[in-house]
Amino acid sequence: MSEDYILKVEHVRKTFGGIVALDDVVMGVRRGTMTALIGPNGSGKTTLFNVIAGVYKPDRGKVYFDGHDITGMPPEKIYHLGLVRTFQIPRMFKGMTVYENVLTAARNNPGESYAKSLIRSIWKRAELGIANKAVDTMKLLKILHIAKNLSSAISGGQMKLVELARGLMSDPKMLLLDEPAAGVNPTLAHEIFKFLRHLRDERGMSMLIIEHRLDILFDYVDYVYVMHRGRIVAEGTPEEVSENPVVVEIYLGEA
Amino acid sequence: MVDKTGLILGIIVAGIIAAFAAVNVSYTLDLIFFLAFYAIAALSLNLEYGYAGLSNFGKVGFIAVGAYTAGVLSAAYGVPFPLCLIAAAIAAAAVGAFIAIPTVKLREDYLGMSTIIIGEMIRILLRNTPTNSVWGGVFGLRGIKPPFDFITNTFERTIAYVGLSVVLFFFTYILLERWGNSPLGRVLKSIRDDELASKSIGKFTYRYKLLALTLGSALAGLAGALYAFYFLYLNPDTFLPLVTFLIWVMVIIGGMANNAGVVLGTAIVILINRLTQIAKDYIHLPLEPNYFQAMLVGLLIILFLMFRPQGLVPEKPVRTPAWRVLEERAPKEIDYLKEGEGGEENE
Ligand SMILES: Nc1ncnc2c1ncn2[C@@H]1O[C@H](COP(=O)(O)OP(=O)(O)O)[C@@H](O)[C@H]1O
Ligand SMILES: [Mg+2]
């Protein structure tokens, strides 16, 4: 069973002082699927991402990615295993252009070492390859025209796309996307999700996606987990979840 | 591309130096030495702070380590001049790494605090040791062997030494430019701008920061050694926190993460210092001229932080061959814009 799960979260608990942000969370993402994580504000979704991505150590429980125990592993190591995350609130390298933001996210650029960076001929070829890939990625995400803009001087929606572009530069096995379509108009939101679906179908990429806009989300994802007060309270296909009375109650209660 | 403000100011600075040269050659040599010395130190801070975002408030301490390492090796052990320079860089790098290892992983302010402390601690240690110690305690270190002693004419010797200092300045400048305009430059800036995001794209930020401080300290140590062999005498009280402050001012007014800007900032701060020193012989000031200098530099930094925080020559994108790819491809690929879009492209 664990073989076809690329990500497994087992009995994870995380507290902040008195707040229990995650309480015995058990969930997983099947290889090659788009899995959604939904739930009202403050239910613990971003905290779960931070635990998976190595920002927080869980108080209890385990996280496995692609056969590795990644519990408490630092983010940079998790990245090199092929798990890449984006942030709910975009975190731009604000002193750099959009293009440089995307270039920096490439994997294994030899010119990033203090010694090798001094000799251009060592890294030039790799850099050109990365540059072409960055242009391809920005083109796909329709941010090529803002490549030269300072990344602090673009709209919030564009920042989300830059986040996604950075995530894609390393050809990850799996993406953790925290509200990838927040702050963008519905047309673009659909385009983003179509693009993600394309990544799943063409590249076999797995994804765990947090998203508030269920109307859009449910058109694309294969499986849904519902979180409430730090616990997974329901799971299933989008159809099953939207008919689940528990879920309906949570969302009604929130309104 | 040369920035206009930078170019104009650069010309003015060069003009002032040339004017000095016309009036008094040995004064000008002295000025050039100080420019080279401070520029190396300011460039090393630019690596640490401008690129990697590391607040090193103890720069003078690393300069002192380099100066005293070189001075003691020469005066007490007769070590040849070139080896003293190398040893100075290594010793300062070791102290840099020693401080970086425990602090770089912690929050930014811890690094700032530990470097302030180390900067002053080194001076106090050097000062409060017996005067019969190899470095002479409060009496200072004497007997540093003059480099280029095969040149008998002392004026020519000074020219040779100042020339060497300028060469080492160029070496430092080229090193920083290579680092800055490479994929490494982007990684350092990414750490400076958002360390968590940098980690999330797989950068081993701890290693990068550790090396930035180690290499920055090595360069500061080299500057210190140049200082030692210029004066052939060292006193602990030369290495006051004011030196660190001046170096910070050079970086901030010149332009962070811009090496040309930092050199310009160095020249401006030094020239202000020199010109006020000269002016005090002619103008009667109502206050102590040294305080007046400090006030002037302090005022300058406040004005810059308020009105031009990016410095005289602002930061530029990291130059690598990647830009050529964008220039070639973007005009062809950007057609999709015409197909009509979601309307997100407007800010
Ligand atoms: N760093 C933190 N320190 C303290 N409390 C936190 C921290 N991060 C999250 N929390 C708390 O944990 C709970 C879950 O937050 P979060 O994971 O951001 O929710 P969601 O992403 O589902 O909206 C909230 O009560 C929040 O206040
Ligand atoms: Mg959240």
C-alpha cells in the first residue's frame, strides 16, 4: 500500500504553546495524483505544509516522502529529494528581477560554488541550459513579459506565478502548493489548474494543493482531505466530500 | 552599463585626487594607499552584507587580526612579507569562521551582537596584555620589517608599496565582481532577501553564509596586513569601532551589492575626511574638528538612509550569460500576450 503513496503523514501532532495546530493527522498523497487539502481558515493546513516541508518539526508523528523518512529534515534537503513547496504569502527575492528569481531556483548549478563561480567556462553551459528552461517555464506561466521587472514590483497574482515557476525549475517529483490561485481572477485560476493538470498528466507529477475556491478546485483534483481544528475530519473524491454532511456542516458553521 | 550618477561622481573624485597629486605627491600616495586599504575592507563588507545580508559590526576586529598576525610574524619571527600577507588572511578567516559557526544559524541580530563584541574584544585583548608581549600591549608593535627593502630609495619604495596595494585592491574588486556576477551572486542575494525561501529552493544557506563571513574576513585580514606594512608600527587603539562605522558608511552611501558603488562610497568618505582635515587649517570651527568630521559622516548616513537607501549606484541584476538567452528568445516568445489574457498583467 505505501508503495503507491509518494507522501505519507502518520499521526502528526504540532502545538504552538497552548494551541494544538495539528492533532494526530494521518493522510497521504498517491503517486501521480492531484490531492487537495481543504478546510476553514486556521484549521492547520499551512502548518501541515510547514511540517511536511521541514520548516517545523512535529511534536509527534512521522512524514515519509518517496521512501525516505523526512521527519524534521531541513527544507533544503527535502527539496533535493524532489519535494518542492510554494508559499501562501509569496516570498519573493525582492532585490532581484523575476527572471533571476526563477533562475536561482534551478537545481545543481555548478556556478553556485564559491570556487567554480570564478571560472565562467565551468558553469556557462549549465547556465545557458537553465536560462532556456527558465524562459520556457515563464512562457508556460505567462510571466515572460515581466521577466525584467523587480519581483517586488509585480502584482500579488503574478508573485504566485513566480512562486510556481520557481517550484517547477527543479523538475520536482511532487509539489506542495499553498493556495496557488489565491488573488487571481477566475479565468487565470482555471488556467493555473489546467496547467497543473497538464503537469500531472504529462510529467506524472504529484501534488498536494491547498485551495479555498472549491468550485474551481473540485473540477481538477483526484482526492480531497478536509481539515478542521487540526484534524482530518473527512476524505474522499470531490463528489464524496461535497456530499459529506460533516463537511457541509463545517463550511456552513464557518459562514 | 555605467550608471550616470556614479560616472559623474567618479569623475569628480578622480579630479580631486588628480588635484591633490598636482600639489603634493607624497600626500597623494598616502591618500591612494588609504583608498586601496578602505576599498578592500568595504568590498569585503559588501560580500557579507550587500550580497549575503550578514551584519558584520566588527569589521575592524578582523582587520586588526590580519594586521597583528602579519606584524608579529614579521617583527618577531622575520617571516617574509608575502607569507605574512597570506598568514594574515588565513588568521582573520579562521576568526571569521569561529564566530560564524555558532551564530550564523541563529537569528540575524545574534550575529550583529557577536561581531560587535568580537571587534572590541580583540582591541581590548591586544591592549591589556603586558608591554613585553610580542605585540607590545598598549605600547604597540614595533619592528615590522619594511617590504621591498631591496629598493634603497624610500620614496620609490613607497611608490612600489602603494602600487602593490592598488594591485591587491584590483584583485579584490575582480574577485567580488566574479562572485557577484555568477549564479553564486544570485544565491547570496536570495539568502539576503528571504532565507526560508532560499532553503525551500534547495540552497544550503548555512554553508553559504559561513563561507561569506570566512572569505570576507580573509579579505579584511589582507587589508589589515597591508596597513601593518605601510606604517611598520601598530597600536591597538587604531582599531576603534569608528573604523567599522566608516566602512559601513562607505557601503551604504555607495550602494549595497554594487561593487563599483562601494568603491565610490569609499572614495567619498575618505575625501570628506581629508578635505575636512585640510579645511580645519584654514577655517575656524566653533567645535573640535574631529567631532565635526564624525558629525558630517553621521549626517551623511542619515540623509542617505532617508532619501536614497539604495545608495549612489543602485544594485544591478546579476550579469550572467542567461540574459543573452532572454534577450534572444523573449521577443519571439512573447506573442502569446496578443492572444488575450486573463487580465492579470496589469498591476
Ligand atoms: N508559528 C505559529 N505560531 C503560533 N501559532 C501558529 C503558528 N502557525 C500557525 N499557528 C496557529 O495554528 C493554527 C493553524 O494555522 P494555519 O496552519 O495557518 O491554518 P490554515 O492554513 O488552515 O488557515 C492557527 O490557530 C494559527 O494561529
Ligand atoms: Mg494557510
